[in-house]
Amino acid sequence: MENTENGKKLRVAIIGGGLVGSLSACYFGKRGHEVHLYEYRKDIRKDELARGRSINLALSTRGRRALAGVGLEDKLVSHHGLPMYARMLHMTDGSTRAVPYDPVNNQCIYSVGRRHLNQSLLDEAEDSYNVQTYFEHKLINIDFEDGKLYFRRPACIRNCYPSGPDYWALSTSYPGPEQTYWPDKAELIEAQADLIVGADGAFSTVRRLMSRRPLFNYSQQYIEHGYLELSIPPTEDNQFAMESEYLHIWPRGSFMLIALPNQDKSWTVTLFMSHQQFKSITKSDQLLEFFKTNFPDALKLIGEDRLVKDFFQYDSSSLLSVKCSPYNVGSRAVIIGDAAHAMVPFYGQGMNAGFEDCYLLDDLLHNHGLSLEDALEAFSKTRPINAHAICDLAMYNYVEMRDLVARSTFLWRKKLDTLLYTLAPSKWIPLYNSVTFSHMDYSKCISNRAMQDKALKRMLLAAAVGGLGIVIAVWQKTIRTYLGRKL
Amino acid sequence: MENTENGKKLRVAIIGGGLVGSLSACYFGKRGHEVHLYEYRKDIRKDELARGRSINLALSTRGRRALAGVGLEDKLVSHHGLPMYARMLHMTDGSTRAVPYDPVNNQCIYSVGRRHLNQSLLDEAEDSYNVQTYFEHKLINIDFEDGKLYFRRPACIRNCYPSGPDYWALSTSYPGPEQTYWPDKAELIEAQADLIVGADGAFSTVRRLMSRRPLFNYSQQYIEHGYLELSIPPTEDNQFAMESEYLHIWPRGSFMLIALPNQDKSWTVTLFMSHQQFKSITKSDQLLEFFKTNFPDALKLIGEDRLVKDFFQYDSSSLLSVKCSPYNVGSRAVIIGDAAHAMVPFYGQGMNAGFEDCYLLDDLLHNHGLSLEDALEAFSKTRPINAHAICDLAMYNYVEMRDLVARSTFLWRKKLDTLLYTLAPSKWIPLYNSVTFSHMDYSKCISNRAMQDKALKRMLLAAAVGGLGIVIAVWQKTIRTYLGRKL
């Protein structure tokens, strides 16, 4: 077994038992380290009421390679994922148009259920990789110098907090104000680790503690749009109500609806629009009118009663983009996944990038003969650039998906890309394909696209010059003919 | 007395007793509100050992207007400030060149001592405006809904914290890791306020608590360079060792030295260079060699022994730029000064912008018939754009001061600006002048400069076209002459 620092077995504390935390636990467990995973929520496998930030996700090549690394690709992708080969665009007039993700090699992305994925990863971590899990452990503080961690038990928080909101009710989507007033009877749990892995999501406590150290660059940016999840039930004969091999999109310029298929033949439908627009819809008839005008076909499938119930049950959620660096504190701590680079969901890469973090970190730690500190430094030198790149791409796709995707310029560019990709599949990889179906550095995907844009401009210029040449030739001939006739 | 919301007297809690907090306290006190000012350090008037982030500062027009609003301009500026009319550039060859700040109207900026300013403002707040001050009160939490504030007393923190660093030793320049483990005997102090004003600096606790609320955009960016303060003593006959009416600069491309005069005829000298470069100088002879090569004239004035002692006494400090929005939480809280917009120090506007916040907030709260909430919303809608603008300008000046300022293109542009400013003083205000000597919105200063750049380009183009016209005319004449001769 090749462990870090010449086979040294580390005591690893993973903070966060979501998708990225539990996969990371598998990786460290597989290498023979002693892994303790701390999660502040209840065990999702026992908690019927758990409500995540989104019900299903699009798994693509980067995520699959990372799952394969701990032997979970087949189990989770082939057996559980629902393939989606194209975007299916729904226009306002009811017409539809499929735009394949990869018309050349026919690759697909997979709709996977967050809950199933999370449960499987936790099972695997415990059963196959000997990971010790601790639920309802809220990280409070870290002493980065001596590797001490401090947790609070929620029973105490819920029962003892003298006033104010219930921390746990708030915390699935948003952590609420800090709780720093701990009464005497509060239960404090201490732990000790060689390495602390912060996989505690967009509102990461590990990152927050790191951000108070010198020279930590950080930004969090909310976008104007929020989202709200709705659903389309299976048909009466228990089939999908729409063709299932697509990611359905209703692009409407300043807002949009998307739908991803679930294992139980239902669809999770997500409405993205500005917080202001969400606030402006306060009554059932307003809501129905809005859907009748903009999404008449979707409305039929959702059903009016279900729409009204789901829409008014929860507030819309907000969307956050986080960039920071460095990702490590010496050889003591590292952040991965949303904790390091939360992004808006429009490129379907949030989970994939987080899973790729696990893969790359494992590789750096174990395959290059690096010390623990050097491996973390290397991760922190190379990964932020790529994370920032995919955050930017996701922000760009925020416009593309709801607006550009329905425009003819976008479709023409897509066709041109496809043509060139067909002609030179190893040289001309369109942006979406390099991001979704390759392991190319995200930053390389962007510089690649910039080169392609330049090349296209040159081609267009050459074509224009060529065209002009023809025009001139024809014109000269005409002149000559005219002169010939005249003379 | 015109109070907010039709004369309602507010209970105002100011967090932070630095320059901006104590000025803001004066403003609120002047309007008849009940003001409580909480500061986590010791009272600077009693603490001989207090060491601020920088010893002296450049006060300019915006700051002066704000001081005038509470009757302190004369006392602090005319009686205590040292006027600086120009930058004095020191070249490597020992030559010097003065570049006036305002060659047209001969306006100046003032070097003021942070400590004296802070002490005067605190005295004024207590004596003239009935402000109640509380020192060694560390803000721990805020309940924004009911306006409750929680503080800890440092005696307890220093004596009771079970392990780890001394919070107060660290906290002048950098707050250190969060202390959330409070032993049973910790003293907790509660307070209540209608309005909470966060003026608690670049590492603001108020902002940190606000940043965990939804839709709060935030970024903190450290630059590559740090700084370290040195000093030049008075001469033996107790005079300034250099001409005092200048801000002296030794621009050296990737690093620089600056010096501002103090009341006691000494100079505060600040060395700015990359953290890496700071780290690379570990021995006295290295340091002396570095100064002999780059700042021979300054070295003579500082003295070798003093340089070595000061340089190795403290670590270099880091420089941080903070942008965020919104600045308010409903009608309950607002952040001002560095808490809202810490910036790198290269435009000399950090304190001035913070003082301007006090002035503008007071104006919005009391002169426009707005409700408290509407006034704070208005502040939060208009101020961040301008704060972001000055943060960006300061970042730009980070390059200008250490590099561009010594280049001939910069000096030519400066001359051209001066010429046009002289010709049309109300229409062509150079960027530095609008920032430093006017109350123009910072964002307007930038757009103004962009317009000027465009106009200059057009002028240059016109000149070029004119020049080309002359060339062509001459050329045609030559041709004609030639042809005339030939024919």
C-alpha cells in the first residue's frame, strides 16, 4: 500500500458527509488511512425528512472517473443513472428541438439522485473502507497548529440555545447567524487529526476558519436568480411523461425551466428566475397564468394543483458562486468540493468538479512520492485556477441556457463546432465536450475555446476575402465583357 | 433638532472606536441620539503600547468636510496636520523631482497622526456629544431581529481561554482564529440597540455576521506586497531631515519606499515590497546592502542601526482589499469605513472614504425626510458602487506609485492634464484631483477619466490626421515640383 510520506498512516478527519466528503472518505480509506467523517446533519440514510439543495444531478465523465477510482462507477452509473443524450428545447409555441450533447461520439450525461448517491457512498465508506462516521456533529473550531477539532452535538444546540432560530432547521440551505453563545451545559467534543479535509459545502466552516488566516483570498457572489423545485409525476401507467433520454429545457430569456428524469419515472423540474420575479408571484391564479403563458406544455404535465402546492410550499433558494485560495493550511488541512469552489449549477459540473478534487488529491498524495505538505501545496497551486475557470463557465452558461440556447447564432455555432469536431475529432473539441466528456483542465478548456474562436474568425475572414476575390473576379469579367462589347 | 423618522431618538450602538467609529459617534451624538461606542481594544488614550496599522495618514478634502461637520476641521487639520503639496520622487542616482498634486490651485493633502486623530475624536465624542464608551468589549454575536448584541470582556478572554494564542496580542493587525470555546466563567455582556453601526475595520465582526445572511456579496483580496514601517529621526537641531512639505517616494518598479512627516519632526517611512522579498532578507548585511543599492539617500537619514532594529523587530504586514454589498440589514444595522470597503493604501483614501461615509450617512438619515430603513437602503444602494471604485483606483495606484510615477509617459500625461486643467479648470479635472480635492462620486471620477482618455485619443488622432495632412501636402508639392521639373 502506497501511503503518503513513505507509507505513513494518517489520522484523517473529513468534515462533511455529503457527496464529496463521503467519496473522499472512501479514497482515504482505500489507501489505508484511519478515517473519521463528521457530518452536522442527521444520517441521511435514517432521516426521512432530509431535503437537499437539489434532488438530482448530472453526472459526467470527470465524476465517473472519480467514482471508478473507488470501484463505484458501475454500481452508481450503469445501474442507477439515467442517460441523457441531448438537451430537448421546448419553445413557447409548443414545438421541441433536440440539441445533442455529443453528436459525434454520442456520449451522454447521467441524471442521478442525490440521496441514492449519498447513501451509497456512505455505505461504501463504512462497509468497504472502514470509515468511522459521526453524524450530528457540528464543527465549531479548529486549532490548525496542533490539529485539534471542536464539535458541538445538535441535541444540545437544539435544546440549550437560549433563544433564536433552530439551527438545524435553517441549516440545510443556509447556515443562519453564527451561534457563539454556548450555555454551560453544552456538550463539547474534541477530536484530533493529522489531516483535516473540509468537504462541508458552500457554507463551509473549515473555509470560514481558514479565511481568517493571513493571505486568504475569498469571494462569494450571489446571482440575481433563485430556483425552486417542482415535479412531474409518472403517467397513470407508470411511465415517464416525457422522453426520458433528454435534459428538457424551456428557455425563456430572463428565466427558464429545466427537467431531469428520476428512477421512479417522475421528473424533477427546476424553475430559475430572478428573486424579484419569484416575489412578484404571490397568488395561485398569478402563478397559473404565468405558466399558461410561458410553459403551457409543462403545466399540463405538472398539473395545476401540484404546481400551486409545490410552488408555495417553500421559498425559492439562492445561488452562490465561491472562489478562494489557497486550498490548504500547510500539511494540516485542505478544502475540496463546494467548500473550495461552490458554483452556480448551469454547467452541471459542481458535483463533477468536487469528485474530480477527490481523484486529483488522492493522486497527488499517493502517486508522486510527495510529502503530505508538498502534495497539498501542489493541489492548492493547480486546482484553484481550474476551479475558478469552471465557476466562470457556469456563470456564462447561466446566460447560455436560459437565453442563447434558443437563438439561431448559438445553434449555428454548435453546428459549425460539430462539423469541425467530426473532421478533426482529436484537434477540435467543442467547449461543452471538453468540459463534460474529457479530463482536460478546466482552464485549458477555456483557453482552447479562445483559440477556436480566433481560428473561426480567421476562417471567416479567409472566407470573406475569398468571397470578395470571387466578387472582384466576376466584376472584372463583367467589366471586361462590357468593355469588350463596347470596344 | 432634525432626527430620523420624525425626530425619533435612536439608541445607537457603534462597533469600533477607531477613526471612523469615533467620528460616526460624534455625528450621531450631535443629532441627539443615545450613542454607545464599543471597542475591543484598550482605550488608546490610556494604552501606551497601542500599535496601529499605520502611524500617519494623508487627510484630504473628503475627510476634511466630514471633520468640519462635527466642528473638528480646524482643530485637527490646521493645528495638527502637516501640509504636503507634492510628491517628491527620489531616483536611484540621488536626484529628486517634485510632482505637485495640484499645480493649478496649489491644494495640498495633510499628514496627520493616527493616534492624535483617534484620541481627539474620542475626546470630542465623550465631551461634546455625550457618547458613552466601552473599551475592551469584544463583539461576539448580534441578533439582527431584536437588536441584541453580545460582548465578551477581554480580562476573561485573556485569563480564561484554555489554550491557544492571546487574542489581544494578535488582534491589532489580524484577528487570528475564531474563539468559540468559552469556559463557564466567561463574562458575557448583553446590550440592545435600535441601530447598529459596524465601524470595526477590515476584519469586521459585524460584516462577518452580516455575510452569513442570504444574498450578501463579499470579496477579500490580499495583494502580493506587504509593508513595514521604519522611521527617520529629527536632525540634531530638531528639524525635519528632509523638506517637510512633500510626500517623499522612492519608486523602484517592483517595490518602493515612502515617507510622511510627523509633528515631532520625525518621518514615518514605509517600505512596500512583496512578501517573498521581505522573507528573502534575513540578515543585517543583506538588508544594508539592499538599502545601499536602492535607497542610499534614505539609508543615511534612517541610520544603519535604526534600520536594522526596526526592520527585524516586527514582521511585515499584509494588505487587503474588501468589497461587499449590501451595507445594511434592514433598519437595524449598517457598516461603514474599512468594515465596508477596506482598500490598499496607495490612493491615501481609506480614512477619507470612511469619514465621507459618516458624512453621507448622516446626511441621508437627517436631511431628506427618509425613514431609518429608507435612509440605510439609500446608503446601501449608492455607496458600494463608489467604494468599489475607490478600491479599484487604490489597486491601480499600487502600480502607479511604485512604477509608473517614475516613467516619462506618466509625467507627460500629468503635464498634459495640468495644461488642460489650467485652460478649463471646471471641465477638465484630472483624476487625482477629483479623487483627492473634490466631493465627486468616486465612480464619477473614474467615468470622467475614461471620457478624458477618449477625448485625448481623439485629440491625438486629430493631431495625427492634421500632421498627415501636412505630410501629404508637402509630399504632393514635392511630387508636383518633381513632375514640373520632369515635364
